[in-house]
Amino acid sequence: MFSLKKRIRTNLSDNYLQSPDNEWMEYGNPEAEGQLAIDVYQTDKKIIIKSTIAGVKPDDLKISLHHDLLTIKGNRDAGKEINEENYLYRECYWGSFSRSIILPTEVDAKKVEAELENGVLTITLYKSHQNKIEIKVKD
């Protein structure tokens, strides 16, 4: 006879977590960094990025924009330490995470908005229309 705990651990691939890009990370590895799942969409004037990051405080987030690269970094604190042998399921990611996104067009770095509401981070970037180059025709 086998224990339920061993059976659950086997189903979780022996303490490994599969990230959205199908790479495997080890639970509890302080050097492993989680990757955020995101949705990115655009309108004529904006690029909007959404990510579910429940349990993260605004002070634990850093969003930076460098040319066409937006980076979101943060840390999700598990709070109270729980002994490994007490876990029945362990599917949530706790620890540091990051995600970088190459933007499809230039944006106005002075008009970036970030909002955290009900565990959903929404970043709004306004497209810069300065990248349009007018071509003059010479006779």
C-alpha cells in the first residue's frame, strides 16, 4: 500500500513546476525565478499588458521601460514557512518572478500607467506616433 502523500508528489513530478513556456523549475530553489503569464493587446493608441499576480503588494513590484523592452519584476511572499513534508499539493509559485516583453512599436515613456486591482496588474502604454517618417518625392 502507498501513502496519499507519495502519490500526490509523484503527480507533481517530484517537486518540479512547469512554467508557461514549458521549462521546468525546482520548487524551493532560491535561484529559480518564476515567469509571469501575460496577455498583451493593442488599440490604435495603446498597448495594454495584463497579468494575474495575486498576493503581490505594489511595493514588491518593479516595472521598467528601456526603449522597446518592458520588464516586470517582483516577489510573491509565501508568508509563514511550511515544512515540506506537510504539503499535500504544491502548485502555487512563491518567490521572485520576472517577465520582459519586446514592444511592437515605440511608446511614450512619460505616459505609462500601472494599476493593481483585485490581483490583476494592468499596464497601459501609449503609442508614440513620432516613429512615422514622411518620405518626400523629388521631381
